[in-house]
Amino acid sequence: MQNIGSETSKGYVLVTGGAGYIGSHTVVELINANYVPIVIDNLNNGYVEALNRIEVITGFRVEFHKIDLMNEVALSQLFDIRPITMVIHFAGYKSVTESVSKPLSYYDNNITGTLNLLKVMQAHNVKNIVFSSSANVYGNAETVPITEDLRHAATNPYGRTKMFVEAILKDQCISDAEWNCILLRYFNPVGAHPSGLIGEDPHDIPNNLVPYITQTAIGKREFLSVFGGDYETPDGTGIRDFIHVVDLARGHIAALDHISKNPGCVAYNLGTGRGYSVLEMVAAIGRAAGKDVPYKIVDRRPGDIGVSYADPSKAQRELGWKAVYNQNDMCEHAWKWQSMNPNGYRDAINNELYGAFRIH
Ligand SMILES: NC(=O)c1ccc[n+]([C@@H]2O[C@H](COP(=O)([O-])OP(=O)(O)OC[C@H]3O[C@@H](n4cnc5c(N)ncnc54)[C@H](O)[C@@H]3O)[C@@H](O)[C@H]2O)c1
């Protein structure tokens, strides 16, 4: 259990969207690194149960407030009562496909929500923020590995919300030299905590490849559709830079540890620097599950590119961060989460082991 407010604690960190996939894994690492996380989430795609399980993993009961970033007043009241000094900002919508059909909703939630947060931070003199950006800002980059200085060319509303928020944060840092922003551009987060207690549990249709594969392996889907088998890659399927979510979470700790030493607004790629094909991921999850995962090759999705992977060397050089988990770890942990929780967090909502979480 952490000693809140003790001399060894590194301070209070507000985690927006901390009941979601990457946020919940980052909360565990924050606790391990002796930060004191305070989570806010509107539970649109997050689970209080994830916070119950964080308590099982760490022994620390995280303070949680069900607050929507669109509610600037509620947010401000929280900053009034808690000595927050840093923010990690995960909260937002994240589906590329949905963003194409609901652009206004994406621009509103991801941009207005961020503006509300920044206004409240400014009013409370809190000027350190780590932002969840995405490799989506690079659009369909034709050259690999992708470095941070590549021109921004997002091709969908979701990616543009990330581009615009990055621009807003840069402008904020230019306007006030006390502001420090770290923009973390994630490649393809996969896997789950090695305990199998927390993982990715999309409320609706998954947006990412790995939940589709694990759901197929466990029999919830008849087969996996693989989009495109005729790319110029060794097995014809697309290659992506998959990164274990715990490595990604630790990238946020490295960013926070670094933020006051590196004023201004700086972007870092968080990836492994190595790509795996869709079929390599299918095979690795099949190995972890001890069964073949049925799949069908279907047409390419419009706009998809064959190969994408990061150059993560800037994060290693400047933040001292490097991914350590390998592809087998990613797939074994994803499978462990899926097999221990066939219906995600829903099965355990009434599980007495974790009990009901109190919403403050
Ligand atoms: N998972 C990925 O593949 C990926 C890749 C690149 C970037 N990102 C970014 O990382 C962040 C976290 O992604 P994730 O995969 O953990 O997603 P997630 O949906 O699991 O987590 C986001 C959380 O934010 C909450 N939220 C959304 N809008 C909110 C609002 N207005 N107020 C309060 N809470 C709100 C949701 O309920 C959810 O718990 C997102 O900003 C996403 O765009 C994710």
C-alpha cells in the first residue's frame, strides 16, 4: 500500500480515462513508481471493475471520480480539492471507423474535452501534461521506420483530433514557458497485464486486431477477417508495430519522470521498432491458446498501407525508455486475459472477490 502524501511519494497525478485499457495499465505502473493516481472517467468505454482489480494487483485503492471532461465545473471542483501537479490525458474516443461516421462527436469529445481540461489546469496553475497521441497523426506514411519529424498527414477525423490537440498543446507551451507537454504517439498497443486481471475490453465492436483474434480463438467469433493478403510483405498481410500495453504504460512513467527536466512540448514515438504481420500475430495467439485460429483473407481496407513501424530511438535516448516485452509475451498475456475473462469485466461485476467499488 502506498504512503500517500509521504516524502517518498512523487505527487498526485490526474489520469483522465484511467478506467480504460491503456489508462488502467498506466495506473498500475504509476502506483509501482510511487506516484499517487487520481482517476476520472465517464465510463463510456471504461470499467470501475478495472479499478477494483488494480487494487488486487497493487494493494492500493485508487481514488475515482465519475467525471465527464465535458463538465468543466465538476473538473474544476476536483482540482480545487486535490493537490494535482501533473495530468496524463487518455480520455477520448478512439475508433477510426466510428470517427468517419460521427466526426462532430469525435471533434467535440476529443477537442472540447481537452480544451476544458487545459482551461481548468491553467486556472489551477497545473502545467504538466502527458498526452495520448497516436501514430495515426502520420497518416499513411510510405517510409519506415517512422520518425517523429515526419509530416503530419492524418487521413480520418480521429487522427485529426490527435493532430489538432497536439497543435493546441504546442501553442499553449509557446504562450507560457511554464507549461510542459509530452506527446506520446502510440503505435499498436496490445496484450494485457501479466496477471490476466486487467486487459482490453471494448464496450462495443473491437477497434484493434488482437481482441478480434483472441475472441475468435475463444469461439466468440467464427473466423477472423484478415484485410488484404497481397501486400508486398513476406506473407502478404500487413505489418504493424505492436507494443505490449505494460511497456506503453511504463513509457508514461518515463515521460512524467522527465517532464520537468524537459520544458516545452516534445513528441515521442512509443513502439518497439519491429513489425509483425497479421498472420504472425494470429499464429502467436494460436500457440498461446493451443489451437488454430480460423481466418479468411478478404479485400484490403481502403487507405490501409502494407508496412508501418516506429523508430522509437528518440524515446530511448531522451526518456531512457525502451520496450522490453516480446511478441510471445504480448500474445500470451492477451490470451491469458481473454481466457480468464471470456466476457471481459462483465463476468466479474458481481464477483465478491473484488466487491463493489464506491464512486465518490
Ligand atoms: N488503443 C489504441 O490502439 C490507441 C492507439 C493510439 C492512441 N490511443 C489513445 O490512447 C487513449 C486511451 O486509449 P484506450 O485504448 O485506453 O481507450 P479506452 O476507450 O479504453 O480508454 C479511454 C477512456 O476514456 C474515457 N472517456 C472517453 N471520453 C471521455 C470523457 N469525455 N470524459 C471522461 N472520460 C472519457 C472512456 O470511458 C475510456 O475509459 C485514447 O486517447 C486513444 O485515442 C489508443
